[in-house]
Amino acid sequence: MMTWQTNEILQLRYDWQNFYGFVFFATLCSYNFHWYLTPGAIHQSERISWGLRRRKLQLLGCAIGMAGAAWFFRPLAPHWLPVSGAVLLTFLYSAPKVPHPAFRWLKKIAIGKTIFLAFVWTYVTTLLPALIAGQANNTAVLYLTAYRFFLIYAICILFDYRDREADRQEGIRSLITWFDDRSLEKLYYGSVFLSALSALLLAPSIPLFVLCSLIVPVVITSMIKRYAETHTSDYVYYCYLDGLMMLSALLHLAWTAAGGI
């Protein structure tokens, strides 16, 4: 959905069918790879408990995702360099969990975890399509990339705040494990503000309703910090918060389906 919206806003022309397939299967692979490497306790949450009981299924999902990503990458091979950037960023996010001495030093990178995750989402759904289409050299790409990054980063702060103690126990360092609550609040609302500002800078080049669809999730994100910190169920985080990342695209799609410009 997010990639579709990028294509619509920036009017990109490229092999989007194969790119959608690549993004879907690469996400399936990376998600299962990450959670297969993640230790957990049965009592932590129903989702984690479900995953711990199905390690073989996670490996199967990783294998299917890798095979599918390889298949859809073939038509995109001429763009191997920007695609490799997405693969590298995705791996760096999960690399600290790899049980090998060569990757343990990554746990000590102070800013790594949250920024890698936010940027890989932004890169894959926003910047990479523009690079493949050869249309990355304009200010609209810059503003949309900034909008996505700061919105996703704010949402990631909530996820990492919930997991802060577990990350500290694993020795994984990030700004979220490093900062106190007051500094985290400034970082959170600063990211929300920069996301809103980037959306407003897009205003001259997009229809009013599209601009409104970009602003809606920012406004919601600005109001949910306290709620997310006190309600840590899987439904809140993996439906509500994750859903905020694609809410703008869903509103945009609804407007387009209804005959909007």
C-alpha cells in the first residue's frame, strides 16, 4: 500500500508489478528471519508464544520469502545496486541477533536499531521506487521520504520503548535504551513535527485530499504516546500502530476508488 501511494504521488513509471512481488516476498523472508532469531519467553505475549511454538514454520516462511524475492528480482536485476541497499539495511536490523561473534559488535551501535528499521521501511516504500524509475532527483521525493521516515521513526520509538528492558538485557543499544523518558518525549514529538512539516512542504505538488490523507496519521500519532505506553497488547501494536503506517495510503486509495483525482 505504501509503495502504491508513492507511485501515485510521484507519478512513477517502472515495472511496479514485479517490484510489488519482490517487496512482498522480501518482507516475508526478513520478518520470519528476524523473529526466528529473537529469543523470547512463552509468557511475553500470545504472538511471541505462537512464534516460539512454530520455529519450523518461521524457517519455511523465510525460505519461501527468499525464493519469491529471488524470482521477482530477476526483472529488476538492472537495478541491483539500489536494491542491494534495501537488502543490506534489512539485514543490519536483524544482524545483532545472529549468534556469531562477527555480528555482536552491532549491539553496541548507539543509534542503530530504531533508525535502521525506520529507514529500511522508508527506503523500500519511497526512495527505492523512485530510484528504479529514475525519478529520484526532485524535491517531492525528498519531502515524501522525510515525511515517511519521521512518521515511521515516531511509531518505532513506541515499539522500542515497550521493548526497552528486553533490549537492555540483550545488550542491544539504541537511542531508546540510552535516553531518559524526558529526552525520548522530545525525540518522539520532534519526529512527529518534522513528519507534519514534510507533508506540508509537499502541498504545492499534490491534491488537497492527498495532503489531508498524509496529515491524518501524523495527527493520530501525536495523540497516542501515553495510550501506547500503558496498553501493550499485540492488537494495539501490530494492528493499530503498524496500521498507522499505511493509513494514509488506504485513505488515498479510497479517494481514488471513489473517483477522486
